Amino acid sequence: MKKILTIAIIAILASSLLHAQEKSGAKIEYTQTIYDYDTIVQGSDGLCTFTFRNTGGEPLIISSASSSCGCTTPEYGKKPVMPGKSGEIKVRYDTGTLGSFRKTVVVKSNAANAPTSVLRIKGFVREKRNPAGGKPSETFQ
């Protein structure tokens, strides 16, 4: 009987410790992890924003954000995001190349639930047309 009681007490203590650890630490929750530009015009601004929230109990620190190629540039705040607050990761795609694209941005942070997360962008860059319509413009404006 004493063994059962001891095991029950240990199980309760372990459960409460796990629950306490679950609440502590930073946690990152994104509103979306995929951004679809759909069709975008060649030479236009390829900026999109990924918003996230720190749902944990400690400050969230983004340590890096890197893209899968040089045509995609991520930007993020260097200051910690406090519990309950939101932050942004801005991603700019260079729309100079025609055709479809799929790119990834790898985000590293101190988040207990996702120390490494992947953001994705996709879309299609179409040729810029001249104001009169018809043939493509030879120069970018």
C-alpha cells in the first residue's frame, strides 16, 4: 500500500512539474506560415509579412532568419518579444525573374515549441506590360 501511495505522489509531482514547464519558456505561434503572392508583376515590390505571437511565459528571441536563396531576403526584429506580445518577420522576394517560384525561410529562436520553424512563399511573376497593352515593356519604370 505504501508503494502505491508513494508512486501516486511521485506521479502527481511529475505531472505538476511537466505542466509548470509547459507554461514556462517562450512559444511562437504564427498567424500563417505560407504566403501566396498568387500572380505578381515583374519588378513590383515583393514584400510580405509573417506575424507571430509569443504565447509562452518568457521572452521570445529570434536568433536568425535565413532564406533558401539570394532572391529572398528576411528581416526580423532583434529585440525580445515579451510574453503575450506580437512580432513580425518581413520577407522580400526579388520579382525580377519571370515564372513560378517557391522559397523557404528558416527561422531559429528560443521557442520551446518550435526552435526551428519554416515559412514559405510562393507565386508567379508575370511579365510587365507597357501602358498601351500588348507587347512587354523593354524597360522597368
